Amino acid sequence: MTRVGREGDVRTSGGAVADASQYDVVILGAGSGGYACALRAAQLGLTVALVEKSKVGGTCLHVGCIPTKALLHAAEVADSARESEQFGVRATFDGVDMAGVNAYKDGVVSRLFKGLTGLIKGRGITVVEGEGRLVAPDAVEVDGTRYVGRHVVLASGSYARSLPGLEVDGERVLTSEHALTLDRVPASVVVLGGGVIGCEFASVWRSFGAEVTIVEALPRLVAGEDEDSSKQLERAFRKRKIKALTGTPFKAVERTDAGVRVHVENGEPIEAEILLVAVGRGPATQGLGYEEQGIAMDRGFVLADERCRTNVPNVFAVGDIVPGLQLAHRGFAQGIFVAEEIAGLGPAVIRDAGIPRVTYSDPEIASVGLTEAQAREQVGDDAVETLVYDLGGNGKSQILKTQGSVKLVRQKDGPVLGVHLVGARVGELIGEAQLIYNWEAFPEDVAPLVHAHPTQNEALGEAHLALAGKPLHAHS
């Protein structure tokens, strides 16, 4: 058996250096899916080459999840300072120092990056820096050198999309990646797109003091979530004076002396300092040789089965390039799955519906499983019942002064099919919710579990108590 040494050379059990281009697994892309696959494969004794054109950690660590959540925490601190008197604390809010915010954000990213590179080095994984291209079903080429693998994992990630004819200049018309490096708080912003990314940036900028307008073509914000969650978010955003123009398609943008003028259908032009384009992320697959090697594709996405296998033997695909939820933790889980699949462990299939989803705006939205509409479509109107527990009845939520709810969707006389949460910090509650959903628990199974008091977690317990027919605090 061959193993990769710390310096990246491949050594046989006798200690002699073997052909350094031969590996058990060659992974194209070192984002969440790619590096998770590499770490688990190395842990299982497989030799691994990890190819990355930029930095290990990918979008999530460097220009996605981590830096945006750091901005959101800074926004929460700004709101806490601004609103401290409602808690009997006298404080002054003197404004946002973006240089300081960016230093804090970059420090978080830097520490995590250092930890990740140390882990990868410690596992003896060969990191190949440069642009990789699939040149054979078993080979990735980087700068003229081929890295051959018994198995190849495609994990090339995603990029920030724009719209046809909408030119992003990085100064007045930005993507989320540009927005992360802004050295100032804009006076006014139009956010094009009311999905997760758009709502998170809208929330940050409003907390920092900007005037914010969201333009969304679909009828509601975060349209992938349960309709009740969307309504609660829209209500909270109105209260925060974030303007949301839903059902409003974008037409064009023009540059002005002061910034941008955004034209929409059936409405007046909107003037702002900048336009954030947050219309989703596309698969980063163009020019990487996938189609030439016979990989089945659809609109740039790599088609893979439930075991992450493409149509080409021994070629797998994970993360944002595979149709479905574009979430770092989905890619991470798929990467681990593929490593275990290659090692012959036969891991359990990952279902998208069982993956928790969180929008880290203020308030947060968190969910797992089916929305009410999806449940009614799948099992029938008469077979579904729902329950909404208002956080107004939860002590810790009152302490935090947050509003929201726990909504449960269940099959009548059957398991919980979906859990939908709205409120401050509810993303931290989704762990128990995903256990409830993935273990197909009945409300009666959850009701006897003791939840600590006073916590927001209690709201999950009380919702299941009520759905099990023994509401503790509800009026009879």
C-alpha cells in the first residue's frame, strides 16, 4: 500500500519513492466538499492529491459562509449598542469602523485557514496549487503535470451569478464577493435578489445604517422556505425599515454621478449608491474538461446519482456543482460520503430534505424537512397537520426581545415532516430539529424529552408537546 508523506511524496511500504503522480484519489477543488473528502480519505489510509487554484477552504471559508457571518455578528453588536437602553444599559453608538470590522472578519478567516492547512499537512495530503483540468477519466492536469487517480472527485464549487446584460464592475455594481471587501458603509443599497445571500447582506447593511431596498422577482423573500417563514421575515424587515419589492422583476441599471439608478418593471426607478447582485450562485465547471471526458451535464451542473457517482466510472461529484442545495455543509457531508464510498464502507445516502438550512439575517430562519406546501403535495392535504408555537411564550426569547415561531409540519398520526424556525439565533436550534426529522420521530417521541429552562430550545419541546396533544402553555 502506498501512503503520502508530509512533504507530498508517495512512499511504498518499503520506503522507496513511487511515481508521485499516482494516487488513490485525485480531487479537483479544495472547498468544503473537496477538503472534507481529502481529510476523510487520508484518514482511511488512501493516498490523496488535492488540486486548488486559489486557497484551500474555497468559497465558504474565504468569500462565503465565514466572512459573511462575521459581518452579521458585527451587525448584531451594532444593533446591541444602538438599542442598549431597552435593557437598562446606557451606551452610545458612534458608528461602524469598516476597517475594524474587516480586520475582525479577516482575522477569523485567517485563523480557520491556518488550522485547516495544518490539518491537511498533518494528514499527508498532497496539495497541488494551480488550475486543474480533467484530461482523462482518471487524470487531472495542472500546469502540464498529470495527477492520476484510481478515483477522481470533482468539487470545483460555484461562482456568483449575474443576469444577462447586467455588467458587474466591482465598484457600483457588486457581487457578494466584492461586498465583503467594502471599505465603507454605503449610504444606500439596492439588493437584487431576495434569497439567502440577498437577505443576509440587506440585514447587515441596515444594521450598519444604510438605507436598503430588496428587489425580488418572485412573490416572496427566501422563496425556498415555508411561506409562513417568508411572511415573518418580510414583517420583521418592514419593522426594521428594509424595503422589499417582491414580485418585481429587474429591468436595467444605469450608472449615475451619485451611484446607480435601478429600473424595475411596474415601478419607479430606485436611486442608490451601489447595487448588490445576489441572484444565486452557478456551478464552476466551464473549461474544466468535464464534457470532453463524457461527464453528463445539465446547464453547467454535473449530474450525479444518490451515491455522488457520475455516469463515468470512478468519477464522483460533490458540492455546489451537483444540482440541489448549495450549502457548505451539504458539500462537506458529500465529501465524507465519497471518501467512505471509495474505501468500501457503504455509507448511508444523504437526502437533501434532511439537510438543515439557515438564513442568518435578523431574524434568522432555520428549517429542515418539507415545507407545508411540499408536505401537502407529497402526502395529500387531508394527511397533513401543522402547529405554530409563538416565541412570545418562550422565556429566553422574551429576554432576548426576539419575535418568531416554531412551525411543525407532520403527517397525521405519523412522523414530523418539517420543522421551520424564525427568530434570533434559531440557527442554533436546528441541530435537534434535524435529528427529529431524520429519525422520523413522532411528536409523542419528542414530547417526553426534557429541555433546559430557560432556553429557546424549550420552544421546540413545547411545540412537540402541543402537537402530541398536551400543550403546556397554550390556551385550552
